[in-house]
Amino acid sequence: MKRKGHSVPDSWLTRAPRLSQIAAWINQRTTLIAEIRQGYCNTDRIIPNTRIRIPGKGRRGNELLVFLNAEHRNECWSIPRSAAPILRHNAAETYRCNAEVVRWLDDYLQNHPEAKKGTP
């Protein structure tokens, strides 16, 4: 499938913005709902072939959650967890970068043009 252009701003393809800016753009220009939460990642090291672990300090950062719509978001946090976010990006995890979110968003909007606001 040949693509005509990008669904995200061209400047994001060279340097990805902060997760909060991406979330604001998603909420303003698409039918998706983006939410920022505090993220945490465990950095404990496990010694192979033993039960010993070396406790790490841990990492904190932002976590971006993208939902299809408000109903999908509400179902996700109810007791039967049937619906989950379509994207979960925890920036606290090692080697995660915001460019992953930009690439995912560009691909998603190319494959689902109905998610753009203003399209029939």
C-alpha cells in the first residue's frame, strides 16, 4: 500500500516531542483519547540460575495510554478487564523512546482514516 503523506506533523519524524504534547495532539485532532499517568519500571537484576536478585533503584517516568473512545476507556478500569488500551507506552522502561509512539500513531492513522477528526 503506497502512502501519500504522513498523518503526524513532519517535524515529529526527525525529533519526537514529549509525551504530553503527543497526548494533547491526539486529543485535539483524532477521535482517540490519550491519557498521561505516572509510570514505573523495576530495575532489579536477577543472577542467572539462582534465586538471588540485586535490588535496583527503579525508574519513574510518564506512561501514555491511548483508548479508542470514552466507553472503551471506562470499560478498561472496571472489574472485568475486557478492554485494554490500544497503545501503552511506558517511558520509564529502558531504551523506550517517544519516536516509537510517533511511528505507531502515523501507522494507525494511515490504516484507520476514520480516527481523524473531520473525516466522514
